[in-house]
Amino acid sequence: MGHYVPVDRWRRTLTMSKRLESLMFVRELGAGAGTKVSLMRDVKDNKQYCKKYVGVTEPNWQSQVRQLKNEFDVGVHNNHPVLRQSFEYGIIKRKLRAIEAYNILQFVDGIPLDKFAEASAMPLVVKVFWHVADGLQDLHRRGFVHADLKPQNILCAKSGRPTIIDFGQACPMLTRKERIQGTKDFIAKEQVDRLALDQRTDIFGLGATMHRIFLGKSVETELNSSSVSKSGISLDRWRNPNLNPSQQMNATLLKLIEDCCQPERGDRPDTMQLVKDRLEVSFEKLADTA
């Protein structure tokens, strides 16, 4: 005959950390590729966090666990304000058997960059990209590549303050990945060729993101070439006589996008500092015409 087990005693049959035990579920924030993200509140201090997790029944359990652990290993050392922090990684077990892997992350109250840019002036968006490049420069200084830059992985607060998220595919400099990882509209040639990755890989990702945001379409990559126009980047093509000068693309910004999106990394800017310097010039030129 069965017997009643109090809730607190049932919880003790699960192996959980003290941090996770103090977090209360608020609401679901999203899901994708087998993982889910929930908004959590710490009952001790009312601070909000995100919990990204995957259940053992998911068909891609092993790969998602690796990405969660990878995101933690990189994010736990993120101290730059643009880089999302990770606070705890763990495996929840019941009777010594894993049932869930999780990562406790900084909660970012923002919207994806493409949505933010739709209602923002061009000089402000250029400034956002400068801050993104500054965060990436810090990541590169620590010896890591993000390797999955795209508008959805840059969240913007109402003020425009950006936060780079999703470090699941990040890796140490000069890593050669065993399989192709990335998003087809933002992936660098060396990622597809499975060559060693470096800071110029993220420079391509940043350039491809600027291409999407400022030009409204995807740059050609190794994985989308059949569906993307090969017309290249032209100042005349993107000048719109119906827009005021502050909303026009300028030659400096267009040239930067073109250089960042070069298929061969040797033809791209060598460092994020060079990208930041050119973004600053673009911002000043746009601000002067505003």
C-alpha cells in the first residue's frame, strides 16, 4: 500500500542546487531546438533570472547539454556590460538519474535588434553596433569567438543598450569544429569549411548582421547562395531620394559592411578595434547630417 510523501520531502529526492531551490517560476519566455527558457524570481532578493533548460526526453539531449555547459563556461566569466552572464549550470537528478540540464542566466529585458532597429533612427542603431563590437572585443581579448552572431542574439533595451546572448556555440580562438555550426544567413566561409575560427569570424557575423539591419536583406554566404541576390553593395543602389539625410546610408558605413562581409577573412578588418573606429566615423557623419 502506498503512502503520502510531503512536498518538501519529495523535493529532497531531487538533486538540486541551493540557488535553483530559491528560484520561483514566473512565466515561459520561449523555446527552440529542444530547450526552453523561463523567467524566474529569486524569493530571497526578488531578483529576476532566466532558466534555460532541456529535458532528458528530448531527442537532441546530449548536444543541448553540451551547448548549455559551453554557454555557462563562457558566460560565467562575462564581465563586460554587453555580454550576458551565466550564474549556474547543473543537472537535476531523481534517484541518481538525470532528468534535466539547466543554465541560470542574466535576465535581459529587451527585444531583438531587428525589431528595435525598425523604430529607431540610424545614428542610434550605428551606436548600438559600436557597443556590440566593444563587447565582442572584450570576448576576443579573453580568447573566445562567439560564432553565432545574428539580430536575434542581440537584445536591445528601450534605451538602445544592447546585450549579446547565446554563447552555446562560442569557442576558444583557433578552434576547428567537427561539424558545421551557425546560421546560414550569418555564417562565415571558414565555419562552413570547418577551418580554425578567430576574431574575423565574428567580424563577418557582425557585418552580416549590419547587412540585414541596414540593407534589409541577407548577405550571400556559403549556405544561402542559391536564394540571395549577387548584386553586391552599392551606395547608389541604397540611396533613397525620399529619405532625409539623417536616414540615408553613407559611403563610410556601406564600405565597412562590404569589408566585414568579405568571404575570405584576410580581406576583412583584422580586429574589432578597427571596426569600432570605422563605426565611430560613420556615427559622426550621420550625426552631422541629423
